[in-house]
Amino acid sequence: MKEVVLHGRGGQGIVLSSEILAYALLLEGKYASSLPMFGGERRGAPVQAFLRFDEKPVRDTHQIYEPDCVVIVDPSLAKSPTVLQGLRGDGIVIANTSRELLELNHKNLKVMAVVDATGIALTEIGRAIGNTCMLGAIAKVTGWVELDSVVSSLEMYFKGKAGERNVQAARRGYDSVRILRLGD
């Protein structure tokens, strides 16, 4: 089973991203479960979403304590000492940042990827909400889901111009993500 934790803030579409990604995995015949965790339900408050998937049914419905992958949609949360807590061996971090690299240290961090999801979202969608761009980056970095499945899932959630813009943001996230393998 693979486990992913997405970190962001209320209003950034973190929970929706987890649901869209779960649906994309379902389209590929995998089993997936998406679960949000909120503090105060208000715009700007820290939000986490948990995603589990496997080739067999996923029965766990609790918080993820040892993720295979951490996705940081709000760059300010990268400074939190708990964001990488429990990261499993061969850990993957995918972060929304305009920087070339984030200064993150964890003994299990093996792959770091960065993408300017906010910049891409401003260009493609006209709003600084980079969640759908991050879905494309997740597909590219992990290889756990195909970009075409993410696009199909996005088309189920967004219609018309909004759908086209979000699909384009995901495609640009896929094409623009910079991947660094640590320890190579």
C-alpha cells in the first residue's frame, strides 16, 4: 500500500486534490481512500488530506503517520518541523515553490521535486490555487498514476473553461516539475 499526505491551507483545494487523485487511481483499477483532516474549518487554516491506495481493497481510515510521499501545496508549511514526520524510506517530497530546491532534511528523503504551481495556476487559471498543477507533478514524480487518468478525473470534477484550464495546469505541472534524486 502507498500512502500520501498533502499539506496546504483552507481554500487551496487540498481535500479536492486528494479526492481527484483517488478517482484517477480508481480509473486505473486500483483501490483508493481519501480522508481530510482539518483544524478550524476556515480559509487559510492548515489542512491535511490523506490518500491511501493499493491493488487490493484499502480498509484503513485513520490518519497517515508514515507516508511514502509528502505533497506541500502551501510553501510556508515546508518550514514546519512536523511536515516530514514519519516519512518512510525512499521518501518522496513534492513541493510548490518557485525555488530551485527546498532546504529539507530527513534521513528517509530520497526524491525531492519542486514546481511553481502557484505561478502556473496564475497563468492558466487566473487564481493562485496550484492544487491541480500539483496533481500533474505527482503523476510525473511518483509514476503511481498516469497523467491521462488525472486528466480524466479532472474532467469529472470541472466542466467547460474551468475544466480546460485545470487540465492545462495539471499538464504544465507534469512538464515543469524539477526532480532531484538525493544520494545519487
